[in-house]
Amino acid sequence: TGLRKNAMVAIHHELNRLAGPGSSNWINQVRRRSSLLSSRIKKEDGYSEEEMSYVKQGEDALQKAIKILSEQDGWTIETVAANGDKVLSKVLPDIGKVFKLEVM
């Protein structure tokens, strides 16, 4: 449990550093950085069509995850820690139950 919390704190601090002020700016940072990475990969030679299809699948999965996390409606609070951290869940068709951690 302590290791998980330390990992989440580290991720949270890194996302805040990348995004700057504002609670949802990190999502835009991830989108921008993933599209920059994608454009770099597409420009480089030596990747097979199969490898590029894996890159595309990864990009699609990342964008879908970002879209799910960006949605504000439909989340149910599972638990709230004493420090205000929340675990929320949402049931999505064709995916199942997904969880989101919100930390301050």
C-alpha cells in the first residue's frame, strides 16, 4: 500500500509539472505529446507496416483512455481517503468497470 501511494504521488507530481496550472491541463499535455511522438515515429524509416499498426493501436487506446478520464458525468465514488483522495468508478459498454483515482 505504501509503495502504491508513493508511486501515485510521484505520478501526480510529474503530471502537475508537465501541465502547469489547472486541473485538466495534463490531459491536453498527454494528447499533444502523444501526437508529437506519433509524428516522429511516422517520419523515421525502418518501421514495418505491422509495427506501425501496433503504434496506431497504442495511440487509439491512449486517446480512448484520455477521453474516458476526461468525462465528468457518470462517475460513482467508491472510496474517499482521509486526505481527500478519491477512487471513482464507471461502467462502460463493451469495456466493463473502469476506475479513476483523483488526488489533491
